[in-house]
Amino acid sequence: MVRPLLDQAPPNLDRRRPRELGALLGLGRHLLRHRSDLSELADIMTMSVSDFLDQWFEDPAVKGALSPGGVIGAWAGPHSPGTAYVLLHHRLGEAGGQRGGWGFVKGGMGALSEILASAARSGGAEIRTGARVSQILVAEGRTRGVVLEDGTELRSESVISAIHPRTTLLDLVGRQHLPARLVGEMERYRSRSGSAKVNLALAELPNFRALPSSDAGPQHPEFIINPSIDYLHRAWDDAVSGHWSREPMMDCVIPTTKDRTLAPAGRHILSCFVQYAPYQLQGATWEQEREKLADRVVELLGTYAPNLPGAVLHRQVVTPPDMEQEYGLLGGNIFHGEMSLDQLFFLRPASQAGSYRTPVAGLYLGGSGTHPGGGVMGAPGRNAARTVLSDLRRRNWSARLGRFPGVG
Ligand SMILES: Cc1cc2nc3c(=O)[nH]c(=O)nc-3n(C[C@H](O)[C@H](O)[C@H](O)COP(=O)(O)OP(=O)(O)OC[C@H]3O[C@@H](n4cnc5c(N)ncnc54)[C@H](O)[C@@H]3O)c2cc1C
């Protein structure tokens, strides 16, 4: 029931236009067709991941292994309502033709950006990197282009922004160009997170006590350290008191077990997603704590794979404030805003900007802060592009018809 909704623009309930009514009717028909699943959908949208998994599993280890999907990127614990949906979101994708599957990108994540860039270039696009936009130009309710940090002005009739929606609307456009209600919604838009990354360069693969092997095996491409939901709850407890978790949940991948081009022969990369690490620490700064977090992560991993601490050649710690400063992820939220019920579908990021269009004519949103949210899936961008194309077609038709007398 949910997967087909990923590829469509949600109806904009704020606009009374025939196309929005059509979209609303289509959605109503879709839900009616799946009415027998509606109570399950309501469960998933509102339940905690802990309650949800309790319905299906008994073994604490199985629930421990599955529950991180409900809190990854969220400022929430396993008992927080709404985390069952985050688990579903993490299973909605498809990789290698496998529904719910995940994949590694050959050549690293940058290779995916390069593929998209070369497709765009072959379609005639010019791409500028290292060109930060400092303002979106607006006059008479319509966008006129952007200004770059170095003062360069680029004029255009349409601007599509795929950065954090609050930055786009409040900082680059400016409150003076937006309806007060949208400004209020964007000020209240929640973008907290407790995620950090500890990336390690390794001289050898971790040799796990549970499944010993110095060669790459099924235990290596991805492993999750989260023995139970109680463990995850204790980790969350630390975070709500303003401390990084003494025993964090860790979702680790070793992409070099799949792609030897990423590291010199015999060496490996271990990328460890760590929760929880609050954006704001109680009584300490991240500069004081960053290396301590990495020490603890390596120490804990060593209890599962005793050779690991001695195999670390280099390490990199990315804290939530780093993510904000380096990637523009406000509050360190990896999805450009929390994926809670009130920030999903036509409410993502706000009711007046929930279907890629904004109240500023010609300005569109198209990143993770729009439907269907975060993750490397391209759906927000594709839906936004279709919306822009449909508006351009409509404008072209209106312009043509406008040439005939009596047709407006
Ligand atoms: C630590 C971490 C781990 C993750 N793990 C996974 C995972 O395993 N699987 C998965 O599917 N997803 C994962 N995600 C989420 C995924 O990376 C994002 O949802 C996805 O990258 C969002 O794509 P986007 O194009 O919407 O925005 P982004 O990838 O955030 O791209 C926005 C771009 O705009 C640039 N930018 C910002 N401000 C400006 C400006 N003013 N002017 C010009 N450019 C600007 C940014 O530098 C950035 O390059 C992870 C995210 C993080 C942070």
C-alpha cells in the first residue's frame, strides 16, 4: 500500500485547484483498494518499533537486530511512538532487484553522484560544484534565480532546491517573502538527531568471536551491534540526558569486502553508524568528546572482534555539529528533518510546501525534506522534477492559448 505512494507527489490540501482534487481522489481510491490493510498502516504509523516487533518476534536478539531500523536518523528511542514507520521506511527501497534490500555503490557513494552528474551533462546541464547559494532571488511572489556566495547572480524562472527545507525557505528565500503560517511551520519543523559516524581504516578484517574468520565472510559486509531492545533503550536514555551512549548501537559496514577499488590490497574501510550522540552535550563540547567517542567505539568493537583495536590505521569521527557545518544537515539530522507522522507525506516539510511547490512561484523543493523523505533513493528529486515539468508544460500551453483572442 505504501510503496506506490513513494513515486507520486502528495496532494496539496492547501490549494483548491482541480489537479489537487484529482490527486486527492486518486489517493482516496488507492486507500480504498487497500482498505483491509488500513488498520495495519495505522499501527505502523503510530506504534513504537518495540511494540511493533513484539507482535511478530519473541527472541530478544532478533528484536535487537531489527530495532535499529526504527531509530536510525531519528531523535527517538525504541519505545517512542512513530518509530515503527521509520523501520518500514528503511525497508521500502529496492537494491539489485531485491525489495527491501540495500546495496553498496561500486566506487563509493561519490560514484553515484558522478553517474547522475554525467547523465545530467549528457542532457545539456552545466554543473557547478563548490558554489554555495547564499540567496534565492524573489520579486513579486516569483523566483528570479539565485545568488552565489561569491556574488555571482544566476537568473532563472525556476529554482529547485534539494537542501534542508528550513535553510531554503527561511535563510535563502527569507521570511518576508513567505506566508506567516509557513514561516511558523518551518520554525517548528523538527530536525534533531543523535547520529554520529566513526570511520576506520583497517589493516585487516575484524575477526569475530562469534564467527571466527580472517577472510571475508557473510558476517563482514554489514554487522549490527545491538543485542536487545533494552540495550537500545539504555543507549537512548544516555542521549536524552545529554550524553553520548556509553554502549551505543552501531550499524557497521565494510564496503571493501564488496569493492576492492576502495582501499589498497589487504586494507579495509569500516564505516560505523553510531547512536546515540546528541547534537548538544551536557557539560561538555564535541571537541572534548569526539576522540573519546571513537575510543569507546573501537573498545566496544574489540569485545566482539578482539583483533580490531590493533588493526586501526586511521579514524575519522563525524559528529552531529560536523554534519550541520559540512553538509548543511541542520541539527545533524541525516534526513533533512525528522520522519515523524506530522512531518510526512503532504506535511513534509509543511502543509503549504508539501507537494514540491512552494508559495513562491517557480521555487520547488526536491530533497530529503520532501516526500517521501530521506535515504539514497532519488524519489523526492524525481517527483519534484516531474512537478516542474508538468508546470512548464502547463505554462507553455497557456502561453500558446493566450495568443488566440478570447482565450486566457
Ligand atoms: C551519516 C549518514 C549516513 C547515512 N546513511 C545512509 C544509508 O546507509 N543509506 C541511505 O539510503 N541513506 C543514508 N543517509 C541518508 C542519505 O544520505 C540522505 O537522505 C541523502 O543523501 C539525501 O539526498 P539529498 O539529495 O536530498 O540531499 P543531500 O545529500 O544532503 O545533498 C544536498 C547537497 O546540497 C549541498 N548544499 C547545502 N547547502 C547548499 C547551498 N547553500 N548551496 C549549494 N549547495 C548546498 C550539500 O553540500 C549537499 O551536497 C545517511 C546520511 C548521513 C548523514
